[in-house]
Amino acid sequence: MEGLICRAFLLFLTALGYSQGRTVVEKKYHWLTEDWGNCYVPQGCGDGTRERSVWCAERQTGKTALEYLCKVSDQPLRTKPCFVACRHHKDHLEWRVGEWGPCLTSDNDVAGGVMERNVTCILTSHDHVLVSMVIDDDNCLVLGKRPESTRDCVLPSRQECVLTEWSSWTPCCDLTQHRTRSVLVAPHYGAQPCPQLSEWRSCDDEDPSCESPSSSTSTRLRV
């Protein structure tokens, strides 16, 4: 009986060691992919397939490695379906244009901004069935030029935080004083946050007006 328990325990340790070792190996390697290729349709138009290269590589060097060294469950797809419109699909194609987004800082122009919107080519009907299939933009070029998806815009001027002056220091109570200030105009469009709105400091001379609630109550009782 003890022998069976020992053998089972050894098998457990072996499996645990393999699992931990496997995790270490998988962290050293990862999957890489190329861009998707063109849509391949044997019949010329209609449903097709798009392919890309997928391989395992060492993280630090980028060198190609054996695929079993990468985590199988993380392996990217090598193929995906695609569609090439036929002539009779022309009446069922449309450019679908979204709303313009906000004006954001542009990487290309420090002084200006850029607005973006989604523009996609949609197949609305296929084989007499209503669909809403996103397909390659090239298919919709028969309808005319692709609507612009970005445009320049003017960013609003940056608004810094505007504060009031500091209030007077409060009376010295419990050997501390504090003062405050308020926000007149909040910061906008990339300005820095407002600084602190209150300050505290220590003091030595207790103000006579700082009467504790307990002493006030006892005074009223004596009266």
C-alpha cells in the first residue's frame, strides 16, 4: 500500500515539474503573424479565403522556433473568410459612414487637431438574403471615392485653472490653522489639474474664541 502511495506521489511531482517547466518555456516564446493576404476566390468573385503566415518565435531575439514551444491555445488564426463582390452585387453595396469624433491632438501637427470617423464598405444583400457584411473597401470603389475618415480641426485653446485668492487663516484652535481657496474656472483641453485648495499650519497661541463644546456646556449649566 505504501509503495502505491509513493509511486502516485512521484507521478504527481513529475507532472507538476513538467507543468511548471512548460510554463517557463511558453513565456520565452510567442506567436507572430504577417498581414493578411488578398482575398482568394477561385471562381473570381463571391465567397473566398484570406491567409496569413503564423509562426513561433523567441521573444528576446525574434528567431523562429519550433511551434510546440509556443502555447497552442494562443495560436492565431491562419485563415479567415472574405468576400469579393460580383457585378450583380453593385446595387447591394454601400459606404457606411459614422459620426465624426471629437477634435483630438494630432501627432503630425502640434498646433492643430484631427477628427476621425468610421468608414466601411457594406454588402447589404447576398443570395437574396439581407445581410450587413463588412467587406474590403476595394469592393465599394465602384460607387465612387471612399469618403474621408479623417480631417483636420482646430483645437480649443487650453484653459488653465483659475483660483480665488487664499482666505484668511482661521483662528488658532487646537494648535492648528487652515485657509482655503476656490476654483473660478476649471482646467480644460490638456491643462494641468488645479493645485491644492486648502492649507494647514501649526500655531502656538490658542485663540480665546476657540471654546470647546464641553466647556461651553459646563458654563451654561453653571449659569
